Amino acid sequence: MCPVSETSYPSMDIQQILRLLPHRYPFLLVDRVVECVPGSHIRAYKNVSLNEPFFQGHFPGTPIMPGVLILEALAQTGGILAVSGLGALTDKLLFFTGLDGVRFRRQVVPGDRLDLTCDNMRMRLKLYKMDARAFVDGKPAAEAKITAAIADRTK
């Protein structure tokens, strides 16, 4: 990863995240950004708690965070990276358009802190591509290559 530069943000709290992403509870899956260097990389995390609504049915007695939600947390993290240099997108949305090389490496359970990273961001026209990884206790939990696009918000 690149060292922190003058254009990096040492961290973002939930209020700053809410200004960049349109997601809201219960679908906002990023709690804090630890570091964000626009156009380069981002490190963020989600605290996984037993009171998450998805744990009621996935799975009763053996709560496991659904893999699709781990991927969504990574996509939201990548979205923050993509728009961090642009500011709030009031008339635009960043849409998740593709995943490649998805691998799940371990289960994510209540009490875990899901560390989220996206880097190696490439932009061509309005299309963004980046490498995304999720970790728990420094061990890989999931990885994917994410593609997203900026499009007009429909009314």
C-alpha cells in the first residue's frame, strides 16, 4: 500500500461516510474508514454484532455473516474510495457492476471486526475496477475483484 499522502484522509467517521454513500441502516455495512487515499487505496472496518438483522435467519443457533453481505461491505468500501475525490454524488450513484475471482476463506461471526481493504483502483471513463479483501484478526476472510460504474440517479 501507498504511504499516507497530503491528499489522504487519516480516517472518516460515520457522519463522513454517510455524506459519501447513499446506504442507510440496516444496509450500511462500513462503520469507520481508517485510511483513504483517493485513487489509490482504502482501509475500513465493520464491527459485526449479534444484533445484526441477518443473524436471525442465517443461521439460528450458528450465526454466520452471509458471504453476499461481506461482498457488499467490500463494495461499499470501494464506493467510498471511488467517490472520495469527488465529494457527495447528489445526482449520481455508484453501481456495483461485477465481481471476479470471489473466494471466501473463513466464516465471519458476531464479535468479529471485519477489516476491509480496496486497492489498485483503475478508472476508465466512468468504470472503476479494484482489488478487494476482507480480513478477521489479520487472516483472509474474502477476496474479489470489484467493478463499479457511476450512473445518473433515477427518480
